[in-house]
Amino acid sequence: IEIIPVAVDTEFFKPVFKEKEIIVGFLGRLEREKGVDLLLEIVDLAMKKYPELKFMIIGDGSYKNKFTDKKNVVFLSWVPRSKLPNYINKSDVFISCQEGIGLGESEILACGRPLITLNSFVNKEIIKPNFNGFLCKPEPEDYLNCIKTVLNNEKLLREMQRNARMIAEALLSSKSIANKWVKLIREILFRL
């Protein structure tokens, strides 16, 4: 089985480094299948244990009302695609609570933002712990430990940001994905 991720425009989605304000981002539909129950637990636990942590939630869906009144959340709802790289670059690191690296996660990596996500077979193909992100158990405490590890070490954060961009260019760019498709199609055609 060959898993080919979605391509990302690495010329449009690219890193912009900012002044120091610690922000953890989330990008995606606010629905159960995107792991939003876990996201909610992470935000609630962070509010108790690490009130200095701020979350920026970019997305819309049936769970949005659960985030709008939280003191540690900047809730943006839907953002126009043309402005998405600007908002992604406002966060230091992003979390994803689902299996799989979709377009949103690819865009995050292309902007040079490390991704803290579930430890799953598919996610292991792109996310390498302590290199461009972390792989977590589906437990809020595990996510928060990874968030604190990277945000408490400026050198590690900058290194992971560079590595996230490098992985996006090497594995997720339009050119890279096109080459994977060409290779797969050739393999199929030569079997016929």
C-alpha cells in the first residue's frame, strides 16, 4: 500500500517568524471526527495547569460554542484562504487530534510550525518526534507535556520549525507529490 499525502503550495504557505508570544494553534473543522473532544480536554487542562498558554482556534463546526467563552482561547472561526498563512504564522506550534496528515496539517508544516499530533501509523510517516513535532497518546496530559517541552526550549522550537518546513518541501510540496503519483502510476502500468 502506498500512502500519498495531499500536496501543499510551499510558495504560498511559508514561515514568518514573530515576536515572542506563546500561542498554540489548532486548524480544522470543529467536529468529533477531527478529535475535538480531545482538543477541548487539552484546552481545559491547560487553563488549570498552565494559564499562560494561549490557544488560537481556526475552524468552524458544531463544537465552536464550546471554545468561544474560554479565557485561554482566541477563536477565529473561519479564515479566508488568502489570509491563512498569516494566521498559521501567529502560532509557535500546532496540535492536531486526529489520525492522518491532511491539507491543514501540511499547510502548518509548510509554514514551519511543528505539529503535535496522535501517535498513529499514518502520522509517523511525516512527523518525527523531536525533529518536526511530537506523537502523543490520545491523552491531554501527554499533549501538554509535549507543548511545554518545545515551548520551554527556544533552541528546540526554532530547530523544529526549520525541520517542519524542510519536511514540507521534501515530502508534501506539489512537486514532491506529483513525483510520487508519477512513480506509482508507472509501477501500476508496468505491472499490466
